[in-house]
Amino acid sequence: MSRTAHIALLARYNEWMNNKLYEAASGLPAEELTADRGAFFGSLLATLNHIAVADILWLKRIGGHPRFAAALAPVLALSTPIALDQPLFDSLPTLREQRAWLDRLILDWSAGLAEADLDAVISYRRVNGEANQRQLGLLLLHFFNHQTHHRGQATTLLSQAGVDVGTTDLLLLVPEAEA
């Protein structure tokens, strides 16, 4: 499997898992969504907001590269979050709309990546102003791993609220190998 095929698989997994999380969370009352359960970002809604904030920041950074600016223009037009815990939306339905939009953008953009694109060097600044330069392929591994990390926290928060998300394994999307 090529590197771009791996990225496409991770993008599909990202969308699939986000759909599962948001569907599971949609049955909870607002007070359960915003209850501080001791997670790094406190509540389930705050954790889901953080994932969206980080995705926007990373897509804006990647979109700063001329090769990716046109495809990521819609996210470049968004306001830049100023903090990793910045609440983008105060309700699950509005955050869910943004999440679905982001996931579609990620899927479409990643489907158009060429192997050579993954070697592009992305220059960016972290929220604290620190300058960095890294290869896109490695940044995308971080991008998708970061989502998975915080979705794991979200599944725990849902479990604490009495909601079972079901199977979350990437394996379910990995194609069967031919004998």
C-alpha cells in the first residue's frame, strides 16, 4: 500500500469514527455534554471542540504551502483559532455540522495527494509562535494520530455517561489481503 493510500485510509477512518462519536453523543442532554468529567479538556463537548480546533490549525498550516492552498482554500477562509481550548461552538449540532464539513474537506483533499506531495516541507508556527518545518507525510501521521488520541478520550467520556460507542478499531476499514 502506498503512503497516499495509507493517508486516504486514515481520512476514511477519521470520518467514520467522528460519525460514530457524534451519533453516540447526540442522545445526551446538554448538561451531560458539558459536564466536567476530569478529562484534559474537561467535557465531551470541549474535547470534540479541541479536535476541530486542532484540525483547522493544521489544515491552515498545510494550506499555507502553495501546492495545497487552492484545495484547502475553504479552511483558509476560516478564522484562525487562537487557543487549543477555544470553543468553536457551544452546541453539539452546530459542532457536528462543522465536523462533517471538515471531514469531507479532509477526504477530498487527501484523495488528491500524490506521493511526492508527502515529501513537501511545511513551514508553520505553533500557537505559541514557535517556528517549525516538517515533511507533510509525517505531519499527517501526527494529524491523524492526534485525532485518534482525543477520540479515545471522547469514547471514555461517553462511557462515563453510559453510552457505548461500539467497535472503534481501524482494522474494520483495513481491506482483506488476497491469498
